[in-house]
Amino acid sequence: AQSVTQLGSHVSVSEGALVLLRCNYSSSVPPYLFWYVQYPNQGLQLLLKYTTGATLVKGINGFEAEFKKSETSFHLTKPSAHMSDAAEYFCAVTRRNTGFQKLVFGTGTRLLVSP
Amino acid sequence: EAGVTQFPSHSVIEKGQTVTLRCDPISGHDNLYWYRRVMGKEIKFLLHFVKESKQDESGMPNNRFLAERTGGTYSTLKVQPAELEDSGVYFCASSQGQLTTNEKLFFGSGTQLSVL
């Protein structure tokens, strides 16, 4: 069975600092990989996704993630944190044997940004 | 264009009672999904509708949960009778087509269910 591990339920950074949110997955076949963000009182919003092709994926709001097959990782980064980035972030995978219809999520990482 | 709408946003009920959650997907979206997040844990898939048909209901916890999508528009998720472990946030999501390379999933803001 596939699973997703997000290291750190909470990550704290200062405004302007690098954001690094970690995601590792287990899958016997190359999956599709996603990062979603949830702002307070809102639904999950897609930040970026990797399906095929270039392994460095750029998303919205200056975020990017790199698919590293050898490390089974898909870490999310942003060079400079902004106060508005404070939210909860979820890594998710899906794959062909579910017809790519079922997302498996990690437990989420809450990003705290201090002034 | 309206997004995915869920009602109610919060529901507090007592163990043994019945609760019905509603989801209105984006107009024209044939695919509708229910997910649930129990506090502190991962968001888990419950089921997937294509129009009014259940495509995959492998994530439904037990037979106390009943999901319907009559007419292929809005969907309801009924829990009867509710148990303490049913507490959590129930998310609905929709997409126009099947989730392929270019398709996108839109989530509602969820229903926070508390069973006391």
C-alpha cells in the first residue's frame, strides 16, 4: 500500500527565511505527487503537482517542489517566507492502479511564520 | 463561478443521532469525492461518484455511512447512528473529468463534525 510521510507536524520560520516542508512517499510505481495548502476556514487548494516530465515543479505563490525518485521524496520549498504563507500543507500521492482517482494524504504540516 | 459548497460548516450532535452532510460541487463537474480527516491524522478517501454512480466506495468506514448523489448533482453523506469516532472534518471535492495529468480537483471548506 502506498503511504505518505510528512516530517514535522509544525514548522516555524521567520519572515524572509527559507521554507522547507518534507514529504516522502512509498510506492512501488511512479506516482503522481501533489502539494495542497489549507488556509484557515478554506478548502484545500492545489499548490503544485508532479505527473511526468521535469522533476522540478513550480507552483503558485512562489512554491516549488522537486521529485527525487532515488530518495522517494517530494519536498516543498520557498526561498523567502511571507506572513501570508502561514497555513497547513498537505502532501498527497495517487497512482495508476487506482486510476489516479484516489489521493493518499500525509498528516499535514502547519507552517508558522513569525515577523 | 461558485466553488464547492458544503453545508453545514459545523455540526455538533450526540452519539446515536443522525447527521446529514451536503456537498454542492462546481456546476458541470461529474466527479465528486468525499474525504475525511480525523483530528491530527491524515485526510482519508471515503468514496468517489461519477455522476450519480459510485465509482469507488472502498474508503467508507462501515455501513453507518451512506452517501448518495441523486441526479448527479449535489451529494449527501449520512451518518446513522453517529459514534464518537466519527468526529472529524469531512471534505468534499469535485472535478470535471477524471483526474489525469491536466485535471484539477477542487475542495470545499469542509464540515466539522463533533459527536459528543
